[in-house]
Amino acid sequence: MFKLYTFYLSTNGRKVHMALEEAKAAYEISPVNLLKGEQKSPEYLKLNPNGKVPTIVDDGLVMWESIAILLYLAEKFPAANLLPAAAAERARAFQWLVWQPTTFGAPASALFRQMRFTPEDKRDQKVIDQARSEVTKNAEILADGLQGRDYLAGTFSVADMALMPYLHVLAELKLALPGAVDAYHKRLAARPSWQKVLAYTG
Ligand SMILES: N[C@@H](CCC(=O)N[C@@H](CS)C(=O)NCC(=O)O)C(=O)O
């Protein structure tokens, strides 16, 4: 039985939650309330010294870093086909799995923080403009990557799960996204695994 330590609104936690659902893994969630600072408690820091979610525990293996966890789940549940078998498609999945945390995630999160969690009189217009311009550029890169395919690596994979929580956030902000990205987001949002993630409210 996997244990997933997460906060229900965490984008990084949602990736892993979605993958556990897709893998049909037996798991339970141990909530870590980020708003109460529980991620910095001495007990939690013993599991994850970064003081962040997610963390998983699998039969004595304690693991953090959401992308590494996605890859672990893909290996552990081969029948779920969470990574393509062919080298070229697999490489494509790895590319997007690295692009998400290094390029795509931060401006999307920054924009969401400014627009949703910062009172209007405290918002930083420079940060908003910068984040919006990066998000727009990244959405075009994503649209290019989706040309001729429904999923980033051809077939549905952990790469799509890495992106999905951020697409959800951008959709909540009602940003105008390229048609291909909008359709991709809707395709992922319709999956029962994502519906399960959204239904979890801590
Ligand atoms: N690189 C880490 C990032 C984890 C992360 O930043 N988690 C956020 C929630 S999405 C968090 O726990 N923030 C709380 C904090 O920094 O105190 C991963 O991919 O797992």
C-alpha cells in the first residue's frame, strides 16, 4: 500500500495522485496542510528534508520529487503503460518531464499566485506581465509539441500527468490558450483519474 503525503491543492502532489490512479495502485493519502505549515514539522521533515509535498512511502522506500516519483510509478506498474516502450517516444516523454519543472511550471504558478492569492492592491504588475509573457510563449511551444498527436509522447504518459495540474491552473485563470492546448487540456481533464484528483479536497 502506497502512502502519498500531499496537500489537495498542490500541483506537484496532483501529478502523483493522478499517476497512482492511472496505475490503479493501492494507496492512501496522508494530508499535509501547507496553509498550517505542516510540511515544516519535525516529523514530516524526517520524510522529506525539503519541507515540501509530495512524498510517497512504498514498502519502506521513502521518495520525494514529483517527476522522479512519476518515473518510479511508470516502472513499477508496466501494465499501466505510463511510459511509451519505443526509445524515441520515451525520449520525447523525458523531454517534457524535464521541461515542466524547469520551464513551464514556475511562470504558471507565479501568475496563479498573483491573480488568486494576492490582494489586488498588493499585486506586482511587473511579475504578472513577465509570467504572462512566459506562459504565452510556453503555451505556443506546447501547441507545437502537440502537432499531429493527442498526447506529448504520442500515447498518454506520465509526461501528460506532469503538465495537467498546471493546465488546470491556467484554465482557472481563463487565459486564452492555443486551440491545440485547450483541446489537450480538455482531453486530460475528462480522464477519470483527474476527476478523482479534483474530488479529493483534503
Ligand atoms: N521539486 C519538488 C517541488 C515540490 C513543491 O514545490 N511543492 C510545493 C507544493 S506544489 C510545496 O510543498 N510548497 C510548500 C513550501 O514550499 O513550503 C517536486 O516536484 O516534488
